[in-house]
Amino acid sequence: MPEGRRIHLIESRDAAYLTAVLQDADEDDARIRVAVADPANMSYVVLAGEQPAGAVVVRWGHDESEIVYIAVDAGVRGQGLGRHALKLVAEEARRRQVTALVVGTSNASLGTIAFYQKCGYRIDAVRRDYFNYFRAPVFEDGIQIRDMLMLRHELEPSRPSEPARTPYPARRWDVLLIGGASGVGKSSISYRVAQHFGVALIEVDDFLGILERMTTPEQQPELHFWNTHPDPTSLPPEVIAEQGIVISEVMLPALEAVIANHLETGRPAVLEGDFIVPALARYARYGDIPNGGRVRAVFIDEPDEAQILANYLAREPDAGPQAFRARVSVLHNARLKQMAAQYGLICLPARPWDTLLERLCEALI
């Protein structure tokens, strides 16, 4: 396990990250995306400190639950993260009063079979010819992949002598919107907030891709603006920044439906992304459900163009300095700050970074 870094799980629907890291568990991206989108499954990002380091997808049941996928980022393997992630899943299972966990792997994955057995799992069943859907024979370690081996871990209930799990802090919201321009640090603080309160994290920017796939440029020209204008640098930064606001406003009905679903089901969540505008937090109702203070919003403010430029360089070093993008971002930041003030919403300076989580929590009291 990475020295000095706390390992924990947070719920996530970040399809792009989950699909990328889980490719080691399944080469079929479409199958991974289906599993992540399946409402019967719960997806988690494994965090090492504040950095995403792996992913788990679990289908929770009343007595028995199945680990659908589990994988660790290639760059941090061999540090015990996989074993620790399984331990965290087992802790969550006990909390849910689940008595057993099952997981499947191919008959040819000898290293994986050994890993699960070292973690307390025992071979329980064989799903014969499970991989018959392969169009051509696939081999691993010289063995043809044919069957799915199911391993099972019977969970003992937590012992009374074990220290109780520290409860998450009380909160006065069910859905928290964290907005801000690109490059100001809102995604990083959103991970911290979701982990701090023990709630799901939803990345709103992913919805743009979904809406693009479900519509045509003729139906939703604003949503498809960047598909019909593929060269952003041909436009002034002011036009690009304003276009971000326009796209956000077109997305409002979709995001309202997401919020309504979380309010109705009682599943708290943090929603973060470039396409959150202040108006979204001020609806009196989301669908048929009154707001009543259950939806709050915080906007992260970084007015320093040089700082945003430095943030981009630290996050995407291979891209080099992105001065034009930083200029667009600082203009977008100013517009969001102005709109947040008009709606009387919280707007917090991104720096000092070390105190941002504490300041955000205090602002929400």
C-alpha cells in the first residue's frame, strides 16, 4: 500500500475513468459501460489519498453480493491496493449485512485465482462454457479460456470488540453542486468532499457526451456546437466562454432529472463539472419534488489566469502550456462568479488549496 496514503472507496459514475481502468478486467469496453450504467450495480473509485488508483463494480444483494469488476491502475500495481480494495468491499458488505461475496474469473487466469484465494476466497462453482461468446479461441498462460470460476468469501460479522466505523459528518443537503470553470480545481475538491461525507460523486460533463449521442445537430445545435466548430482557436475566447454557458443552459432539464432522481431515492450525491450553472441550484422543485434546501451549490473561483495555466500544465504536462485555454477559463470563471452572486450562492476562492475543504464545509453550515 502506498506509504502514508489512506486507501478508501467512493461511489462514482465517471464512465470514462471506470472504463479505462477496468479494461484490464474486460477488454470489451461496451460490456464495461453496460455494467457501470446498470442501476443494479454500484461503481466505486479506489482512492489512494486523493488520487484515483483503481475501480470496483459490485452488484449488491440481500445476502450474497457479486464483485462484477475490480482492477487497479497499472502504475500502482504491486503495492497491495487490490487486496486493500477487497478488504474495503468486505467492510461495506458487512455494513449492508451481506453474508457472502462472490467473484468470477476465467479458468486460465492462474495468478488471479491465486490472488483471490490468498484474500480468503474459495472456489465455489464453475460456469461451464461461459466464454463461448469469443469468436476465436483466446489463451492465457497457454490455457484456453473456456469457463468462469466462481470464488466465494463467507463474511464473519464484525466483532463487538472492533472499533466502530467513524460516522460521516452531518450534512444539511442531499445533492451538492460544485461548479467552476475548467482548470480551477473543482474536480479534485469534489473527490475530497464526496469522500468526506461518504456520498456518491457524479461528473456532469459526462452527460454532454450522452446527450450528443441521443440527439442530432439539427435537433440540438448548441449541444453539437463543438462537433460543427471543430477548431476552437478560430473563435475569440469570449465567444467560447459564452458558448459554455449556453451549452450548460441547454443541459438544465437533463440535470434536473438527475437531481430529482437522487432526491426521490434518498441517495445523496455530489454533482460536479464545467456545465453546472447557478440557476440549477435555485429551482423550487426538481420534477415533482420540492427543493426545500436539499440542493446546495458551491462555485470554485480562480481569477488568476497564470494559476489556471499552471494548473493545466501540472495536470496535462504532455500538452505543454495552454494559454488560449486558460484565457477561456478565466473568462468563464468571471461569468460564473457573476451569476453565482446574482443568485446569492457560495463562491469560494480556490486558494489556499490546503484549507479549501474546511472552508467549503464551513460555508455549507
